[in-house]
Amino acid sequence: MPLPADAQLISVDDHVIEHPKVWTDRLPQKYQAEGPRVIKNELGHDVWHLEGNLHVNIGLNAVAGRPKEEFGMEPCRYEDMIDGCYDPAARVRDMDLDGIQAQLCFPSFPGFAGTKFHQLKDKGLGLACVQAYNDWMIDEWCAAAPDRLIPLVMMPFWDPEQTAAEIRRTAAKGAKAITFPENPLPHGLPSFQGDFFNPVFEAAQETDMPLCMHFGSGGAPVTSTDGPFAVAIALYGTNSLFTTVELLFSPVFRNYPRLKVALSEGGIGWIPYVLERCDYTWDRHRHYQHLELKVPPSEMFRDHIFGCFISDEAGLEALDRIGVDQVMWECDYPHSDSNWPHARKMLSETLHNVGDDVAMKIAETNARRVFNFTGGR
């Protein structure tokens, strides 16, 4: 049956295009020259200048409102975008057009988890950029509509102690979630198998903020160099698959039994197979490999990990094997996978085979529970 009319749709993965003064308004004077600022390049495109390097706004990341035939990878200017990309009041108006109550927005220019700041030579500048972004996200973007915009903060993830401190600082300011790399190895950092990130997990558990691991935050899938980018786009969800298996066979959830992880934009159709395969592997190989996991990985999954989807018929047909409490919906505005301004209509059509109680969980109440969000109710 269709989505209940009283469902307050909550999207757990959207994106913000940072306006040009996010960092120039907030960085200490000593970091202004090397910190992020927008300039015009020789072609008239708006580009970000950071520590001597230039970074473009990719048009594919701000195509809300355009027909698919006009999508493209070329750089774009702010005047090429609808203002809901970077203005919170306009964003709320766009949400109203689609019947969406609330959004959780990931960064754009810094990367989904702030990886551009990890790449800086000056890690003091990197930390300052992270903190400036978080203050802007909480004090400006989300403060413009606290019942509609859910504060998601980034971290100086290359330094676990600084990250733990920033988690606690932003939690005290009202943050609800943390964006974090799905795979630290491509960033030259230790894996989730050791204890390097323990201060991060401890602080996230203490503040009850989920780690949102957006696909692509650990790098692009390895594909053929001579194939179209469509190959990588279609495969990005496999990053979430890898993350799930890595976490389930790590000590993370055993050591932090209340930690939550959201697989942002990873889809859900692959989850039943992966859980079946992990359980089979655990049963046959745990003895000689001395695996410390005492329960099947699928049980651990349902205590800690949440799948997020835009459109996923295969996953919805297998909800009983995933767990109806583990699934959340996302709009992905203003990216090219978004169905805005028809997202609510399309989700309602997608949920035609589930009952009202399950539809409400997917559309709203699971997200409220995971992110401790009460806005609008």
C-alpha cells in the first residue's frame, strides 16, 4: 500500500554545497590565506582555493531540478545551481515541494568525510577547517530550521584523540551524527581491525551519535581505466559491502556494544547475500582462525548497522532477511541520483508491497531512533 499520508519523511543522506564564505567567515586570521575560499578561474568557473590548490564544483553534484539529459561532469558556478543547494531557507522550500520533513546533509567541497582536509600539509589548518565547517553546519545551516535540518559533523579523522574531542564538542552544540570514512586504508591510516580508532568509537558511543560512512568516502571502486565513469557509479555500493564485512569481522562492535553505523547511499539489496555469506564463513572458519565473534555476524549486523537506500526494489523484497528496523530512506538532493521533486511519490510507489507499520519505519521512525531526532513531532 502507499506511504501513509501522515508519514513525516526523513532523508538520511542529502548534500549541501557550501557557500563561498563558510571558511572565510570563521577561520582564524593566520589560516585565511591558505584556507578555503572561492575564486574565479580563467574560464569563469567558481573554484575553491585551498593551500595553493584549486578544486572545482562538479556539476553532477548540483543538478537538482534539471532533466537527466542535462547532467554532466563539467565544473559549474553558483549561478548555475538552484539556491536550495547552498541556502538553508531555499532548501526547506524545496523540501516542502516534495513533502520531506527533514534532511541530514553531507559536505561537498571537503569530501563526504572531510578527506580534503586530511590531505593538507598543515594539519593545524585541517583541524581549523573541520571545526569551522562544524560550527557553520550547526550554528548557521541547521539553526535556520532546527526541526527540518539534522546536524551532521565531520572529523579530523587522521587524529583519533582530536576526533574524540571534536565529537564531544559538537555533541554539546547539538550535533546528531558523524560523517566518517568507510575505509581508512586508502587514506594511509590503520584499519578498523586494530585499536587506532578506539577513542573515536568510544566518543561516538558515549554521545550516541552514529558514524555515517558514505560510499566513496574511502575512495572510488577500482575499475577499468578505459571504461566509462558509469562503471564506478554502478559499483560504489560495493564499498559499503566491504565496510560491512570488515566491521563484522573486527573487534569494533564487541568492544563498543552500543555503537551505530549507517551505510549512507550504499543501498540494501546486497545485504541478504552478504549476511548469509558472512554467517557461512563464520561457521566454517571461526575455529582455526580463532575468531572471537561468538554469535553469527548477521546478529551483530542487526545490533549495529543500518542500510540506506534511494531506490532498491530488490532490498525491499527481502526486508525480512535484512530487518525492518535496519533500513532508512534517502533523497540524495541535489545529486544526480536524487528523484526530487518526485521523491516522496516514487518512494510511496516503491513501498506498495509493505504494510503501513513497515513503511513508517523506513520513511521516518527508524531515522528518528537512530539519530535521536524529534523535530516536527
